[in-house]
Amino acid sequence: MPLRTALTILLIPVFWGLGPAPADLMAQEPLSLQEAIDLARGHNPSLQIVQGQEEVADWEVRSAWGSLLPSFSLGSGVSWQGAGEQRIGSLTAGQLGFGDQPSFLFSSFNLGLDYTLSGRTLRAPARAEASRTATRARSRSAEADLVMEVTEAYLDLLRQDQQIELTGRELERAEANLRLARGQEAVGSATTLDVMQAEVQVGRAEVAVLQAEQGARTARLGLLRSMGVELDREIVPTTELQVEPVRRTEEELFQLAVEHSPGLEALRAEEEAASVEVSSARSAYYPSLSLQAGWSGFTRRASQSDFILRQLDGQVEQQIGQCEFQNEIFRRLAEPLPEQDCDRFFLTDQQREAALSVNERFPFDFTRQPPQVSLTVSVPIFQGLNRQHQVESARLERRNAAHRLRERELAVRVDIARLLAEARTAYETVQMEARNQELLEAQLRLARNEFELGNIAFLQLSEAEAERAQADRDHTEAVFRYHETIARLEALVGLPPGAF
């Protein structure tokens, strides 16, 4: 048996030698391990959920950078006020000389700028970047876990298909032994008991075939579920499995894990994010700056033009009254002052037209209000130890992240040593089981010849047959145990399947 064992599995669950395979099974879809992994990356729902967090993290980074920019707002509105008596403070409009108010239409606009800058705002982009890095690392770790899950499911399907092949061969040999026992019975070299024992062997082999087929169907469904595709697909694994000596050293594998392991990468990213969180918590001690600016305008339209003219007349009358009151004071002084000309207060036609034209400005000819700008600088002095609590909590999380990384590195080193020893043991086991197969195959041929010559009973042939079948199972199990160990080792150090 060569040291290099290649198993190319293209199996169809039918009994060998009983006729051609069904036509529907001939149309099964070949699928390699890499194709299964690629399909899982694109269709597995759990991975899609995890990878969707990367888009959220990208937007968090954009939002953090956007927080460094000022915010602008523009508003406009239209309102209506009905006619009636209005209250202005503790008085009414009528008491102030503005009675008989008509209804009004109002329109306005406002333009605002708001800019706030603080230590936490300045640290927001760094926090978001570190969080995104950690999110991407967790996504890659989840992808690596999925690759391992698919690889194990693929190997399980190969194992179950191999069991179908082994049980099929056992059934062929059992049927051949049954024919041999019947022939020996016909010539008097075997008994009816020998024939019955051969028939029992055939029945057991048929049960084993059915169980193997059921195991293959279950394994196929498990692989399809891991891939995230429809469960009604008919697939046949085609990847060749090769058993080779393990030549990498423990230190080489650990260095590969440090450089490529998604799990270690995720923990390093979390430690970096925790360090950035400490800086962000300290920024609560920094002063903050707030800048606000605004500009607005309004216009209105009275439902009655006569109200505008009455307002103008009332203003002129008020001015004339004030002028006459001042002249009365001037006349009563010990040394009277020159009186003012009260006839200069009058309302011209142009003023009346101008006032009426103002009423027609609604809704877009606004009266601008003076712009306003305010700048505020706030220096935090004491906030009840809340800031120090946040800083200490962030420091503790950073230490915990470092401890988790160190713990994981130690676990990886131990797992590498364990899996490396298991892989080497599995390789040696495959070689020994292959030699056992050769010896038991020779023993089975010898037992069959001896039974044909009538030198041994059928029970001895049955025992040789059972030992040969067990050798096949042990060799197959050793091969798949080797590949499962190699797959775990590759996943542990961050290598793709087959790269070891």
C-alpha cells in the first residue's frame, strides 16, 4: 500500500453488480469542497446577517465624520389668524387702541446653523473606525467558522458515501459467499446450517446498506443546510482526499495563527477598540464649543385693507396728540419754549398706497429680521464622578480585552500541539490500517479457498469476512479522522481548506 492514499469518491447508492444506476441519479450535480464553501459564503443566512453589520459599521464611520460638520436647517410656514379681540399681556388690543382686529395670513422663514464641537465628537471618527475594524474581524471569524462547518459537513458526506461503497462491497461478498455455500451444499461439502448462516450475512449486509444510504441522505441535507441552498438539490462530492505526512512544526503553525487566525484577529481588533474607547472617555474632560446662527423673516396680509388705513390714521393721530401735549407743557413753563408745528403730521396719498402695497407682499416678500450669532464655550468642572467612572470602566474593558487575547493565544498554542499530535497519529494509523487491510484480504482469500476445498466450516469463513469488513471500516475511519484533524488545524491557524 503506498504512503500516499487518494480517495476519489463519485458514489451512487446502488448495489454493485445488480444492474445499471437509475437515470435520475446519473444527473446528480458534482460538487467540490471549494464550490460548497463558495456557495455557503454567498447563501448562508447566518453569515449574511453577520456581514450585514459591516454596512452598518460603514455608515457609523460616515456619521462620525459627519458629526464634525455643522448642521443647517431651513424652515418655512404659513398660518392664519381669525378676526377678534386679542390679549396682549394683561391688556387687550382694544385697550391699546388696536381694536376690531381682522383676520390675518402669515408666512415666515428661518435659516439656522448649529455647530457643536466637543472632545467626544472629535474622538467619534476614531471610535467608529476601531468599531468597524472589530466588526469586520468578527465577520471574518464568523466566515471562518462557517468554512469549518461546511468542511466538516462535506467530510461527513464523503464518509457516509464511503460507507455506502463499503456496505455495497460487503453485500457483494455476502452474496458471493451465499452462492458458494449453496454450491458446496449441492456437492455435500457444506451443510444447510452453513447456507442459513450465509443468508443471515446477506440480510445483515442489506440492512447495513440501507442504514448507510440513510446516513448519506442525512449528511447531504446537513451540507445543504450549511451552504444555505435549497434542500432538494442532488449533489455528489468530488474532492479528492490525500493522506500525507505532517511536516510543519508547532512553532511554524503558531506563527501562522498569529498572522492569519480570524479569531485572534477579532480579539486584537476588540483590544484596539477598547483602547480607543479609553481615549474617548477621557475626552469628557475637554471643553466644548457651541456656535449658533440664525436668520429669519416674516410677512402678513390683513383680510381688510381698511384696517391698514385705520392703523395709519391712528398712528398720525397719536403723533399729533403727543405734539400738542408737548406744546402744552412748553407753554406752561416759567420760560416758555417755542412750540412745535403739529400740522407737519399728516398722511399723504403716497404713504397710504405704500401701506396698502405692504399688505400685498404675502406670501414671499418677507420682512427680514436681524441675523443672530452666538458662541458658547463650556468647560466641565464637576459631574459627580461620572466621567471618572466611564474612564475606569473603559480601562477595565481594555485590560479584559488584553487578557482575552492572551488567553486565546495560549489556547491556540495548546490546540495546535494537540491537533498536530493527533494528525501525526492519524497518519500513522492510516498506514497501519492499510497494511491490516492487505493482510486480512489475503486471509479472506485463503479462507474462501479452504472453504471451497471443505477444509474449514462456513463459520470460519464468516469470521474472516467480518474481520475484512471491519478492517475496511477502520481504515476509512482513520482516513477521515486524519482529514477532520487537518481541517481543524487549518481553521485554527487561519489557512483555507487544502492549504495545509
